[in-house]
Amino acid sequence: MDPNLILQLATVFAPMIAKLFRDHHAATGELPTDDEIRAALAANIQAVLAEGNTWKAGHPSTE
Amino acid sequence: MRLRLTVLVASIVFACGCATAPASLSPVGVQLWHANEAVVAIGTFQHSVIELNKVQVCDGPIAANGMAVCHALVSDRNTRIVIDACAATVRTIGQIPEGWRPAALTALDQVDALLDKPGQQTLKVYLATARTILLAIPDDPKPRTGPSKLIPRFGGA
């Protein structure tokens, strides 16, 4: 395994997760409600689907 | 190399471990919180693979024009496998949040099984890291049971 890949993983992967988790805690300084977590879950699901669909739109299947 | 990997895994697990669910949430809210963490982990795995698909490796034979033949570090086929699995997983979690752990872990197993050999080799550490993150998310709280019923006594005087 190329060590650069590990570094890329560390620089891309970990900060993203940490930021998303901080966002949950932060915002108004108030503790989040169930509804806010439900909304965050729905938004994150849409974000994952959108990123995948964007890639697929640029890489049409040849099979 | 091993040190870097250890630091990486430790930092990610630490990031997960810090994200304990706030006390303001009900048991259902805590469940949604954990499901959200799983979606973030799956999404980040997908994002990493898409980024690796952009990386060109030029280690092939030298062509007639003197240039080495290049290819994507993670092929389009393998990237598509990951994207399809991640999409199915997050949709399932959206419909059944309490099933986030089996849904996510099964998806990683399926990805591993469907990848070709080079893909398995390249994504081995990424799959392992995603699995580590998912396993670091705490279990969901047990659903509250109603007040225990008094056992009726029979045969009393």
C-alpha cells in the first residue's frame, strides 16, 4: 500500500467526519432535538446519494 | 507505514468516540444519531473512493510515443460498485434507522466480495477503516419497556 494513500485518507477522511460531528454539537449552542437529528440524517442521506449520482452522470456505464 | 495507519485509525475512532449522543435526545433520537454517524461514515468511504478514482497511476508499459500507460487508481467499475452499495445502504438506513449497523456492515462485505483483485488490494485499508468506525459507534439504547405489571395472585383468601 502506497503511504501517500494513507496520508490522503488521513487528510480527507478524518477531518470530514470530525467536522460533521462538530456541526451536530455546535450550531446555536443548544442541544439538538430529535427532529433536528432526523433532519440531519435525511440531509446526509441525500448528500451521499447526490455525490454518487453526480459521479455516475459523468461516468456512464459501458456494460 | 504501520505507525501512520495506527495514527489514522486512532484519530478516526477518537473522532467517533467524541460524538456521544447529546442528553437532550430521546432513545429514538439517540438511535437516529447513531444512524446518522453510520451514514456519515458510509458517505465518507464513498467520497474517498470517488477521489481515488480521479488519481491516475502511470505504471503501465511504455507506449510507442514514449509515455507510460496510465489508469485510474480505483477503476470505474469498482467505483460504481462502491457507489451502488453506499446508495442502497443509506436508503435502507433512511427507511429503517435502527438497522444501521447490519445494513452498513453487510454493504462493506458485499463491496469487498464484488471488487476485483486490484480493487480489493487498493481499498482494503479503506474498508477496514470504515468497518472500524462503524463498530466504534455505540449500540442503540434498549427500548423502554412499560411499567412492570403486578403478577396477579390467585388462590388468595
